[in-house]
Amino acid sequence: MAPLHVTLMILAGALLLEAALGYPRPLYSAIRHPVVWMGALIARLDRALNREAHPFARRKAGGVLALVLLLLFCGLPAALAQAALLAALPLALAVALLALLAATLPAQRSLHEHVAAVAEGLEQRGLEGGRAAVAMIVGRNPATLDEAGVSRAAIESLAENFSDGVVAPAFWCGALGLPGAVLYKAVNTADSMIGHRTPRHEAFGWAAARLDDLVNLPASRLAALWIILAAAATRGADARGAWRAVRRDARHHRSPNAGWPEAAMAGALGLRLAGPRVYGATRVEDGWMGDGRAEARPADLRRALALYRRACAAQGAAVLALAGLALAFCGG
């Protein structure tokens, strides 16, 4: 296992590279993205191990086996690559290469682009433009959403994905280096594909869903902290309101983790988020996060994006500070 000062340096480099470059489109066109590779493996395991004729217990065991195989196929090459690079190259060069690889896994830039597209859709093409853009990032039925619903859905997605798409891979990269980020993304991708309570995946996806809840637990709390700190540095945002909403509302969300960043975002912006939502034709009851107005507007979405940028900056500053301290005390 790599020392803490090394994993933190890898993380710092990865966050800086991803914020500056994202995942280049030519690279995606040429080789796709690591999450696409993970998704292809999960789909193959689903087809091979999840048979409708099998009893519930066997399908549940098949899901556990699929998750173990996924983690081995994804984590082992990452661990071997990290060990080999650190052993064979000067530390600075090895860290730079590992940071370049790890930069493919957080989604700071792409998340901002997708949510900003919703704001642009509403501003330039009205409700239908907003619905078309928000359908790319949420699972709920966009036809049921008015302008306030589209704005709220995008803000909720921004808050939740800040936690599981940005903070969580950063947390596990900081703890374990490249293998930590890869293993986290494998679990999170499995949860997004098979971790649903549907007839096909209720048993098979049980292990993925439970492990995803566990590995996202520290990141969701950290994400709320970064949003609160960002609110303290953002004109017009309410850091105290964010803190109150987290303490009061986060535990009432149907997800054990999503309520933390969503409550922080709601309190910071003076909004009410979450609550009852429609996915497909199914209405899902959920607790409200925050006690502000539910009538969110495109301007609120712009405010949320500004808060998100500062939250990413707060995380980056904390990582750089921790890397410096770890290097001073552990780097020799």
C-alpha cells in the first residue's frame, strides 16, 4: 500500500488535471471511458449469473459473486500498476503518471457541464429545452416537471453527484491511491446499473447497493462540509442555514447518503429540495430537505453552480494542505 503522502499527492494532481482538462472527447471517442469498460463487465456478469429461473437466494449469491469478480478485475490491475510505477520510476514521475490515470475518475468538470446545460436549456429554449437537458442527468420523468421542477431536479442532481461523483472517488483515492478510486467507481457503477429494487435486480443487485451505501458514507458527510464552507465564502449563500438543514433534514432522506449534500445545498440557497418525485410512472415519497421556497428558478441553478465550484475549490485546498502536511511529516 502506498504511503499517505503519496496517495494525497496523486489525488491533488488528479483533481487539478480533471478540473483543467476533464476527459477529452478525442480520448473518449478512441477508447471510451473506464466507467464504460466497467459497465460492459457488469452487464456481462449480469447476463451470466442473473437467471430469472433461479430462486431468490441463488440470485442474491450470484450478485455477491459478480461484485467480487468486478472488484478483482478492476482493482487488481490498478494495484499492480501503482506498485510497479512507484517501484520503477522516480517518485515525482510515478505520482504524475498515477495522477493522470486517476484523473479519469472524478467528474468535477463534466458534472458542471451537464448541470450548466440545464440552465442554458431553460434560459435559451424554455421549459422543453430544460426538460431535454435534465433528462440526461436524472431518472425521473421530465414530462412531469415544470420549470421549478426542472431547476430543483438539476440542483438535487448536482448536490448528490458532487458527493458520489467527485468527493467519494477523491476520498478513496486519497486513502488508497489509484486502486481506491478504481474500486470505488466499480462499486458505484454497479449500483447505478443493478442496484435497483426491480424484479430483475432486487436480489442480484443487493450486494452492490449495500456496499455502495457503505463506501459513500464518509463522502456524503464531507460533501456537506465542503458545501457549508463554500456557502460561507459565497455572497448570498447561507452557511448557517446549510448547517441547520443538514442537522435537521439529512437523516429524513430516503437515501442514507444523498440527504447530506442535498440538505446542505438546500439550506445554503434558501430552497426546499427532494420531497415527492416521479420516476417513470412511479411516485416516490421522500422527505423535504431545507425549509425555503420550492419554486426554484434558473437563477437558483446558476447560484448552485457557483456554490459547487467553490465547494470543489474547498476540497482541492484541503487536499493540497493535507498533502503538504503528510509530506512534511511522513515524506522523510
